[in-house]
Amino acid sequence: MKPLPEPRITALCGGAPNRLSGDWPERCCTAPTRAELHSYPCPTAARGRALICAGGGYLQLVHDKEGVEIALWLNSLGLDAHVLLHRLPGQPCQDAAPGSVWPYDIALQDGRRALDHLAGLAPLPLLQVGLSSGGHLAAVLACQSPCAGALIAYAPLNANHRDHKVPAGKPDFAPPEKQAFYDAWPIGLAEAPHGLPRCPLFLAYALHDAIVPVEHALNLLRCMARTGQAVEAHLFPDAAHGFALRALHGAHAQWPRLAERWIDERLAA
């Protein structure tokens, strides 16, 4: 295994530095304390940059599998890659009164901090990239400001909204702040037009994903079609939730190559 490059860490707000648990390549951040960017610059002249949001169900951040490994892959494609560590809704807030928790939209607040920071760098096309719950956040951020496109994999986008759940009758998520964030930002529902990214999208989903049902992607596709937005979607029949860049033993082995071609098109646009 190649040595893991050390990222450049930028604090985006006050608070103690984040600590990762576990060992590479399985590290997670279970209790983020502040917003940070872990930046992996392209070893050659960059032709674009990516803001990466790792998944973890808004309960933790799967930092290596869905953050760092994605960043190194994008480096190989000529992109500077920035992994966002954001705070989690409903988790204890270390800098406030005892019993205080981070608000429902803390991940969005931290994502906006990241966008502000990246806007101050040398101009490059920006891609939003997110897997699982990180794909939900990446899509929310793609609604905030223009970008070259958003790459989203197996993300719970809209069918976690309490009025549109799949399967019907699914209990609300805990903590309640997590459920409130899904309710405030259901990506791809006609009833919530503020949750429609105004950029081209690339979607990679598992057709039989029991954790994130395919309805999340289908609802977004219908909404994008009605509004004439550009979207490319791939549904893989034999993929499990969380495939990322690992366990590519079925049809979903194609998804990185498909994404690379889409990225080339977006950066050339």
C-alpha cells in the first residue's frame, strides 16, 4: 500500500481539532468538534477541484472509505480534492452550555463555510461529490451556489422526508435534528423546489439497496426531467449499499470509469 499523503488541514471555525478513530483505511470521525477541510492537492497542475462529503448517516463520518479514498482517486484525474469534516445534527455541542446540541442545519452551515473558503482560492471548476448521507449534503450544497456538477452515490435524498418516506411508515430518525434536516432539504421533490440542484448530476445507485431505496434516485430523476435539467443515472443490480471504490465485483465495477468520463465532460464544458 502506498504511503498515505498528509492532508493540509484548514479549520473553518473555532473548536478543538477533530480526532479520527481507527486506523487507515478504516478511520472514522465519530464526534466532529469543528468544521475542517482536509485538502489533497493534485500532484500536477489541477484542472478542477472537488468538495467531498463522506457518508455516515449524519451519525459519524466515514472519513477514509468515502472521503480520503475518493480524494486520492480524484487527484489521479487531475483535481484538487478537499474532504469536508462537518459537525453532526443533534450531537453534543462542546462549546455551549451543558446539554446543548448542534442544530439541525449544522452540516449545511459548515458546508457553506467550506464553499466560502474555496471561493477565495484560484479559480477552478468546482464539483460537489458525496456518497451516502454525504451525497445528500453534496446535493444540498449544489443548491447553494453554481458549480460544474454534482456526483452523488447511493444517497438518501428525499424519501427520508417524514411525508414521503419509503417504506411508508418508517420511524423518524434519531436524533430529531437529523430528521429535521432531511425534512428541510428533500432533494428532488417537486413540493420543495429549493431542493433541486441547478447543475448537471451524476448518480450511481444500487437497485436493491435496502438502506437507501432506489426511490430516492427515481424521485430526483422525475423532478430533473420535468425541469429540463441534465442528469446521468446508473442503477446497478448487484451492488450493496456503500460500495464506494471497494468491492467492485459486479456491474458496479464500471461506475468509476463512467464517472471519469462524466468528469472529463464537465471540466471541458
